[in-house]
Amino acid sequence: MSVFQSENISNYLNLRGVKCPMNYIKTKLFLDKLVVNSQLYVVIDLGEAIESVKQSIKTDGYELLAHKEYNSYGILTIFKGE
């Protein structure tokens, strides 16, 4: 079941249970496929996984629009600009 079950979201990546450094590699590969001015929603485990991805997207020039945390996971909203 998706955490976005009531919303129509197409740019969604579920990384819960994925180990580092694969979290950012999978995020980067997904971002590379998106058109400019798109958003990506990444569901990811808290701790090292989310912190690593947050840092890496900023380093690579993407914008972190939102970061929400729940019990065991977080949701990152990433913007791919020009």
C-alpha cells in the first residue's frame, strides 16, 4: 500500500528497506529520467539513509522542497530544476 494512496502522484520512489549507498544511486537514476521542473517524492528510512540522500541531492544541485518524518520513515520532496 502506498503512503500516497489518496493522491495521484506519478514521480514516486519507495526506498524503504534499501541500504546505503543504493538510496542515493536509485534516487539519482530516477531524477535523471525526469523532465526539467519536475518533483520527485522519495519514501525512505530515517537515520543514515535519509540524511545521506538529503546531503547528496543538495551537493548535486537539486532542491529539497520538503522533508516530513513519520514513525520509521520520511518523505523527501525533491525538485529537478534546469
